[in-house]
Amino acid sequence: MNTKLIIFDMDGTLYEYEGASFRQSGAYQEILKNATLFIAKKLGKTLAESEIVLKGIQERWGEQISLALEKEFQISREEYFNTVWDIPAEKYIKPNVELKPFLEKLKQKYQLAVLTDAPIVWVKNVLTALGVEQVFDDNIFDGTGNARKGNGAAFERVLSKFQLEPKECVMVGDQDNIDIEPAHLMGLFTVYINKNGQKSRQANFSIKSIFELPNVLEIKHEEILKRYFEAHRIAGTEIKALSGSSAAKTFLCDNNIYKVGSEAVIQKEIQAYGKFNARMKSYETVFPQMEIVFEDLGNSVLAIENLGKQSLEPIYRDDQLTMSRLETLNKKVLAKINLLFDETKTNIKDDLFFDELVSALKINLEKAGLSEKLSDDLKRIIEKKESILKNFVPSLAHKDLSLGNIILSDDGDKVRFIDPRVAVPYLPESKASGNVAIDLIGYRISVERKELEVRKININVDYSSLFAEIENQIKGYICAGVFTEDFKKLCEVLWYSVYSACKCDYCTASERLWLYNEMVRRLENVMEHGS
């Protein structure tokens, strides 16, 4: 994580209210009482009549009472807030003497902000009662205006002020539907707080108290793994970090493989594998078995079957390996891809995967700085949706099938796949199954990249026989009506955009910048001439 800003919800996050929710707290009951009195005075109603008016507003507008009064009765929201919400917060809040030093310590490393839908008069009363108003400086975002957390507008307001990307920010809150889900959809890292230990399905982490936050901001993966070994009295184990494309960290310990990450990340891993396990008879011949063996402060340790010590990436990089050996491995990979398709294909017509690829493509072009340049080409792809999907057979797909995610068994005889994705790279979520083309093209372009790298060392290296075998399989699927030539081109565009979108230090290092630039060139070429 490259966290620069922590955004805190206020009620239920910076302090605990006495009820199950803020609306069940004593403070909220006083606010409703004040609202009844306010309506009675402004509309000339009795208390009984104003209670009926208030109930009707809540039925029509939910908790947006101020907005309803403004729209239906032309009563100023500011007047409503200043009258109804100006209650003594210290009457309902028990200050925690540890909160201020805790926040001040966080502030030494991160920028801090408060984001709440409550009006500013209540916000100031609460922060003053907690003794932390000065900690947040002027980075206090209240609900006086129209921007609300639930529709994402409030988060956009915060990001705009700080000029940060969503991935650089953490949202901490106690309401799944208001604090967590909208922030998660926008790409923020999310931390859900529930004092009873209830967990959020959307949040990256779920914790019981704000004071557990440092444990999830910087996950010390190896320390968590060591705690697992200590808890199970596993001694003398050498821990070796492995590379991988997952958000979790992978370790080789003696002959065992473990992944360590947040509960949300590990659950996503299991979800990605689980969809194959549920539909494939031959699952164990393609993917590893796994189970969660340890949980620690919102993190999990996942034990994974050891399929082999090497991925195909270093093997294909070996310019001394015989072409016959590479051709054998290539056939094995294509056979596994075909097995995936055969055991998970369906006759259900669904164009959702196309829509998701276009959404991912938009994200990638934005990241690559090519949105404006290639906007017309993207429009042409969208306009051709019907012809692109003229023939389309959905099936489950790995969605990130590169050489690095293909493992060779230690006896050199079997290949199996690791780290499947729920969605294609840079798309946060997916509801579509997929299509075999996304894996065939992803694998082919990964081999293309490896050939380009190896030819920097040995100009005589030629993978044309591998590409011919891959293309033969692609043509077979096209002839069988599994996907169209145009859908194949869309998958090419998607994968070149993935590599163009990644501007990490490794991909854009001086010694590798040529490869990044080549991916951008191929992306532009395919979109301009092949879409």
C-alpha cells in the first residue's frame, strides 16, 4: 500500500455510541425530539401534528429530513441544522484519552480527514468533546451541502481537495452501505469497524476498534506467518519470499507454500479458485488445493498445495532450452486451457463479459494516458458489440494467464495454473464468467513478451512454432463458433492495455522501458487498425 490519506467517518468510528447504531443512540433521539419541536414551530403545528409530518417525511425521504423540509416547505437546511443538531455532544460521548495521541501519531505519517454526512454544528460539537478538532485542521468534510457518502459524491470531494488517487486513500467507517461500499466501488482501501466483531463482505479489513488500524495499514506478512508457526509449534522453518501477481504475499517454507494477506484478499483468492472447483471434475489437475490455516487481526494465512518450484517464466527465458522442449510445454498449457473450457462452458447467452472488458479497457487507457488519443477507436469497438458477440460461448476463465502464473511440476511433466482472478486486471469486480479467448490471448501475449526479452540476449531465438500452435487453437475455437475474430482482437487490445497501464518502477525502469513502449505501440496499432 502507498497510503497518503486516512479518511475517518465520525459517529461510531472515532467514538462508540451506546446503541447498536447512531439512530438508536440517545443523541439521535434528542435530535428527533428537536426536529419535532422545530417543525411544530415553523409550520404552526401541534406536537402531535408535527410528529405525523416528521413520520411522513421519513417515509418519503428516509433520513434526509433537512432536504425534505427545504423542498416541500421551503425551510432553510442551515436553519434546521443549527437549531435541531446543536446538542451537547459531551452528554452522549465518553471521551477516550488515548484517541488524541493515537491520531497525532498517525498524523506523523499520513494526512488525516473526517468525512461525515452529519451537519457541521454536530461535527464541531463531537470533535470538541473528543478533544481532537485541532488534529484534523481544516480537513473536516460535513454533510451540510448536497454531497453524500452513499452516492460517492462526498468521496470525490475529498479526493479533489487532496489531489489523490483512490488507491492512495483509506476509508475507515462503521456503516457498510454508507462508508464502505461506495468507497470500495471508487477504489479506496476500506476498513470496517464493528465493536462486536461483525465483518464486512466489501471491506479490505474488518476490525473491532480504531486502535487496531495500524495492524492493517501496514501488514507485516512474515511476522504473521511466524505467529502461525508459533501457535502450531512449527519450529526450524526457513521462510523464503516468492514473487507473484497476487495482492497477498507468498512464501515457501521448507516444502510448503503459504499466502498471507488481509481476510478480504484471501477470501477473494478462495473465491477465484472456488468457482473452478465447483464446476470442474478435473480441478485438481489444473489448480492447487488450499485451506485457511490461521487468522490474525484481520489477516489470514492460506496453505496452498505445492505444485512445483518453478513457473514457466524463467524456463521460457532460458535461451539455451531446446525448441522441442518449449513446444511440449506449450502443448501442455493449451491442453489445460482447453480442459478449462470443456468443463465450464455454458449455453447461457450473456454479453456482460464484453461490457466488463470495455470497462477495464477504459480504466487501462486512462492509466496509460491514452484515453483521448484512442477515444474514437474505443467508440468503434463499442459500436461493433453486436458483431463482436455474433458467436460467443461463455466459460470460466483464469483472466490473468501469463507465464508467471503457470507452474511446472518438479518432475517436469505437468503444468498447472495459479492465481486466477475474479476480474481481469484493474477491474475491481466481475459478475461475468468469461470466455476462453481471454486466456488464450493473455497466454500468447505473455509468450510474445518473453520472446522479445530473450532476443535481447540471443537474436536467433524464434518462438514462431509456439505462436503457430496457439493460433491453430484460436482458429479452431473461431471455426467452432466459440468466439469471433473481432472478439479475439478485443482481447488483444485488453491485454496490451494492461501492460500499457502498468507504470510501476519495475516496468518503467530504464533497462525495461523499451518493452513498456513496445506494448504501448502494439496497443495503438491494434486499436487503430484492428478494431
